[in-house]
Amino acid sequence: MIMVSVIIPVYNAEKYIEECLDSLLGQTYSDFEIICVDDGSKDHSLEILRRYEALDGRILVLTQKNQYAGVARNVGMKWAKGKYLLFLDADDFFCEDMLEQTVKKAEEGHTEILVFDAYRYDEASGEINAASWSMLSAELFGEGIHSAAQIADSIYQFTSPSPWKLFLKEHIEKNELQFQKIKRANDLFFTFAALSCAERIGILNHKLMYYRTGNAQSLQGSVDDTPDVYALAVYALRDFLKSRNLWRTFQTAFQEMAVTLCVYNLGKLRTEEAYLYLLEKLKNDVMPQLEIELERPDRRLGKAVRNQEKIIIYGAGMLASVFVRLLMMKYEYERNHMLIVVSSKQNNVSELCGVSVQELQEISDEYKEYLTVIAISKEAVQKEVEIILQAEGFTDSLKLGFREMLSFVAYGTETEI
């Protein structure tokens, strides 16, 4: 029996597929097959795949009309002969001992799902970053092997929905799991549904692959044509949990995941048209369907925005970007009404949405009486920043995490009656 079936959907990946396959064929572990499913590529990807198929008998190449990665992965699963399934992407590449380490860990722990970590590889600069991004938060998982119920509060938070995990094929077949036939986010339902019904989940706290960012050909690189498609994945997971009587167990983690995804997808959009479309979709469709309970925004924020008062925004990351764009696009806030500040510009961008980022010490005392919005997601960091602001003489601040951000999207400048 083959131990691992590596399934790779391929679409217009001629620039990357050789590096991907070479890093797999150079593995220190050899008992695996590679199933490449060409998804109607228009470049030379299929020719390259056929060449590799002729060179190594462990490679099988399948073809289909362009139906996106989810369908391609489902096709690959039908042909898979391995004990384990590993879903990879054609533009990534892998550490030489990835398979050896994951198979060993899975066999020792008899896991149904094994989660491991990854490096982030920047396509433009060629830099490899181990700290800025992670698909595994080991501190949320803990030690040993856990059932889904044992990590119910963090099951959708300790890892990303990417399918770069080692799945026991028997577990997938028993639960009749398939990838969704949607353009993006087709892996969210599959991965989180598989986790939700697993009895033995393990982690390997090592970075074993290189996740490529900045690839213009990637579907993640151009999301504006389908800004709300991710919601279909969230709806499907909700329905799955309810059909399996798992809703009560995972409702808290599900709601937190849904809130984060709504804001995160706003942050990925590039055009004003797509951004404003998703704002309305969230308010009128997505949030009502998901029954996300939100408190109304802080009165101070609504008042400041209604009156077009000057606002200081602490933070220069994704959450701050979503907030700044909301002010500018929906409320026509002028750039000179906003100050964006950080403690240090050393690890931050120099400007955000056309507004210069300044350091705290650069802000004159006359501005310190204005409302300061702490646009940071982690509560612990919010509290640290609050202390710093107080020490620097900022007299009025409020916290804006994912939930507060979504509340502002839902209610805008309304105040409680």
C-alpha cells in the first residue's frame, strides 16, 4: 500500500511547477505518489507535467476543463491509493524531509489529521520569513493528541483552513468529505469539517514547506471578482456542524472564525467597487445569515465620524487598513482628518491608503486630545498599547478588534436608542 498520495491542482503554473515537483522528488521519504490534476491550463503546464510523468512512475497526470482547485482535488482523491492524503499547491515548494517527518509523526500518534507549519516565501523579494505568518499556533493546541471536542474553543483558530495537512484517507472517506466547487476558499469547508469530526488530531511544530506569496497568477492574488464567495464556505461549515449535531460544541469557535474572515476578506480587496459591495453584502446578507451577535459601536466613534472630527489611528496593519478605507470610501473622510501612528516605523509600512504613518513621539501635544482608535486584533497587544498611549498623554482611546470592526460595518454611526 502506498503511504501518501500527494494531490496537486495545477493551473497556469509553468513558472513554478518544476520547483514544486523537484522538491517532492527529492524527498528523503520515497513511499508516495503524486497526482497532478491540470485544471485546463492555457500555458505549458501540462507539457511539463507530462515530461515529469514520463520520468518518474510515481507521478500521475490527470486533466479536466477549468473548474478550479476544489474540483481538481476531488478528482485527485478518486484516484488516490495512499493511506494518507496531502494536498499541496503547484506554486509552493517543500523541505526535503517534509514527508518523512509527517508520516513518522502521524504513524506514531495514529492521527486522523496532522497539522504542520510553513515558511512564507515572498515572490518579489525572494525573502523567506518564519515569523510574520504561521499556519500553526501551537500554543492554542497544546501538547499531545486531541479530539476535536477537546480543543473546541480554538479548533478553527489554531490553524489556517489551508489543506496542507496530512489527512488519513479513511477519515475523509468515512465522513464523505469533498472540496467545494467554488472559485476561492474551496478548502475552508473541507479542512474545518474534517477537523470538526476528528478523534485524533496531532501537530508537528516544524516548518516543512514554503508558502509562496506575491504570485499574480494565484486566485488569492485577485479576489475582487468574487469578494463574497468565502461566505459560501462558511455557510456550508455551519450546515455541516448542525447536521452532525456539532453546532453547540463548536459555535463559539465558529462565530470567532466567521467574524475574523469577514474582516480579513475586506482587507484583501483592492478596488473601491468590490470593497463597497462586500460592505453592503456583509451588513444585509452575511451577518444576518450567520446570526453574528454584535454590540453597537462605541458612541465616541460614531460621534467622531458623523462630525468628521480628526481621528488618530494606532496601527498600520490589515485591520487599520480596513478601517481607514471604510472611513474614506463610505464616509468620505479626508486624509488630513486622520493621523496613523505606531510606536516604531521600523517594522511597519511608511504609508497606509495614502496617509503617512508617524511614530508616537512625532505627534504634537495638540493632537493628543483627539479620539485614538487602537486598530489591532490581539487583546493583549491592545492593552499594552493602551498603557503606552496613556503614558504618552493621549487622553481618549478605544479598542477596535475584529468584532468591533464588524460592528461598525453593521451599525455605522448609529447610536443606541
